[in-house]
Amino acid sequence: MHILKHLSSEKDEKVMPNLQRRNFLKYMGMGAALATATSLAACHKDHDYVDNGVSLGSGDFAVLNFAYALEQLEAAFYTQIVASPYSGITPTELEFFTDIRNHEIGHRDFFKKALSTNAIIGLEVDFSSIDFSSRASVLATAKAFEDLGVSAYNGAAQYISSTDTGKAYLLLAGKIVSVEARHAAYIRDLIEPGSFAGNDVVDANGLDTVRTPAQVFAIAGKYIKTKINANTLPHA
């Protein structure tokens, strides 16, 4: 059973030197501004654990915590792949999965820093249903996670406020979802060479899939052991 408990960014910093020295500094340019906005918000901890689960908070912070939860899940998944590669993995595949892991860790740590005291706790995940020794199992799960991530960002954007801070969050989400889409295209190409998308995620108008937070958690909940209370998420 592959269960990673209470993930911490400190451990992962050791395995992502390239991101730490170069790319993460780019993220933190906007992160400083968002952290300032966060520090001006109410200091009570809406994310404290109660009987009905960890609350995501309210307003824009709830939307960011929603994204933070998904990034925790993806970072944990790709960390596991790199730590115990599937049978027959090629050096090129391992290199690309390492890059994806670093991207997801960067996304996760960015949200944690931007949310500051409003961030939810580190989630406990359960990957016992995934056979990490099987290429087919890993790629199928990676495809599902990446497609889910893209649709989650697409669906959550409408809930971000129209304030100046909300606009900054929206810009950030756009930068991250585009990276997630690149991951999704690469995974699909690994499964079926020459492919990068399909009509299961892109409609006849060339528009990507959109999922509501409830739809996202209905899928992702299988892999998240920590109980999450998403009732405070904004509604369009």
C-alpha cells in the first residue's frame, strides 16, 4: 500500500534543486503580492479541522485552498513515481516525470506560501489502488489526474472575486492551468504516440472540459484520506 502521510515541502526541497534555484523565484514574484494580501485578511483559521472535515475557508481563500488540495495530491503522486519507477521506464520518461514532479511541487508550495495562515493542513493521501510498478496503471492515473486538474482550474476560475487581488489570483491560475495542460498532452502522447488531446476533454468548439469543485472532489476523493469540507466554496 502506498500511503504518503502529512506531506511536507521541506522533504521535497531536497529533490527539486532546479526548481528551487530558478523557476520557484519566478513564482514568488507574484507570491509576495498575494502573501501581503493574505496577511491583511482575517487571522482566524477557517481551515481548522472539525467533525465535518477540514474547511477550505471562504471567498477567494476557499478557491485557492481547493487548488492547493489538488496540487498536494499531484505532487505526492509524481513524487511516488520518481521514488519507485515502474518496470521498464526509460531514462527519458523518468526525466520528464521528474520535471512534472518538480512543477507540481512548485505549484503546491506556491499556494502554501501565498495562503500563509489561511492554508489548509497537509493532506493524507492513499494511493493503494494504484500499481506503481505498472506503466499502464501509472499512465492511466496520471492522465486522469492531469485532465482532472485542467478541468478543475477551468471550473474554479468563475468563483474568484473581481477585486484586484482576485484578478491576481486569476492570472496565477491561468499560468498554472496552462502547465497542467502541457502535462496532460505529454501523458496522452506516452499512452498513444502522436496524440495530445481527445474529444473526451476538448469539445467541437475547441474548448476544454470544465468541472465544478463538487465534481472534482467526487473523483479526487478516492485518493484523499483527509476529510475535506468544501461547503464554504463560493457558488456562481
